[in-house]
Amino acid sequence: MTERVAILGTGNMGEAVLAGAIGAGWSPGEIVATVRATAQGEARGASLRDRHGVATTTDNAAAATDAGLVVVAVKPKDVPAVLDEIAPALADAAVVVSVAAGVTTAAMEARLRPGTPVVRTMPNTPAQIGAGITAVAPGAAADDSHLTLVERFLAGTGDVVRVAEKDLDAVTALSGGGPAYVFLVIDALAEAGVHAGLKRDVAARLARQTVLGAARLTVETGEHPAILRERVTSPAGTTAAGLRVLEDRAVRAAFLAAVEAARARSAELGA
């Protein structure tokens, strides 16, 4: 198997994976990325070449030829057609990696040569700045060596965790959609600061850094969020008063319901 990588589809997530791979040590000369055969696609290709130094093409099959790692980063609805296009061109030892939500490894394997290792992944948008987390799940023919290769490839995008494929709908709901939930929290905190009398730019800065600092504290201390929350909450203090309102408004229950709704929708799309 070669170290050559083909990234089929270079939207926001495809480019994030590309940039992460380069950050993890892959040479731009080992990577080829595909774009659509349109004027917009050609402009996208020129931009990718300028920013990352990778080769680009509109031919998915040509890109996949002789690649040891083939990353399918197109929209879920386009996955079947792309797999049909590249299947005859895949090298015997090629590993196919999917970043398409809801497309099962079994569905992908059915369109590829029997025994082709398939690894399904679910990254999130902070991968664009190397601060994401990606869950990886093996298909029927993927073994530990294939997962290790994919983990090494994705290391530049942030953390990587192995899960069973049956858990990917829950992953999609939690970490896939989670950034949007956190952006909503940041926006709400900033708006609350404005209503409390702060200038909007100050309130936004306070909200952003508060969420960033709290997240880093949980990561770097490894302590349970409940313990860290208790340390901020003095008896009968200001934080206790605020938390009481959040609990009265069922914020915790709202997050539980949101993740469950997203999980159910992910399963529905996958079906």
C-alpha cells in the first residue's frame, strides 16, 4: 500500500481533512483532491492548489488509482455514484474512508470489490482548525492496521476515537451537531450580556472566551464537569441563582431532547 491519498470532494469538511492530513505530516505531493467539473469547481481547485500545494482533478477514478487511502467526502446522496465510478480503479490494498453522514459501511461495501476495507468516520467542523473530534468505525474487512492508518491520517484534525458503527448515529447527534449547540449557547450568553448592560463586542468576547476556557479546563484537568461546576457555585451565590433558573427552564432536558432528536434523524437518513 502506498502513502498516496485521494480526497474525493473538497467542501468544508473535505478541505478540513486535507489540511489536517498535511498538519499530521502527509506531504502535499502525496495528496490529490477532486473538484466538480464546473467553472466553480475549477476555481475551487485553483484555490486548493494555492493554499495547500496539492494536485487537483475533476476525475475521481484517476484520483483513486494507485491511492492507498481514498477519502469519500462528497454529499451522502452522491456517495453511490462516486463509489461506482472508483470501484474498478481501486488498488487491491486501498482503504476507503467515508466522511458522509448516514451512509453505512455495508452500503459502501456492496458497491466495492469484495474484501475492500471500509472505515466510516464522523468528524465535526472544529476539525477545520485542528480542534475537532472524529469517531471512526470499521467495516467488515477493516482491521486494526486500517483503523490505525486512518487515525494517523486524521490526527491533524484533532482527537480521534474508535466506536462501533451502531453508535455513529449518537456520535452524529452529539459531536457532529454539538458545535451548533455550543454556538447557540455562545450567542445566547452574549445576548444576555448585552441585556445586562454590556457593549455587544465586549459581551461576545466574554462569551467566547468563557466557553473556550471552560472546555479547556475540563480537558486539561480531566475532572467531571459536575465537580468543576460545583467549584464555581458558592452557596446562595450569583452562579447558584443563575443555575437555578437554567434548571427551572429545563435546559438539561432540552439538550437531552435535542441530541435524541438528532440521533433519530441520523438513523432515518441512514435508512
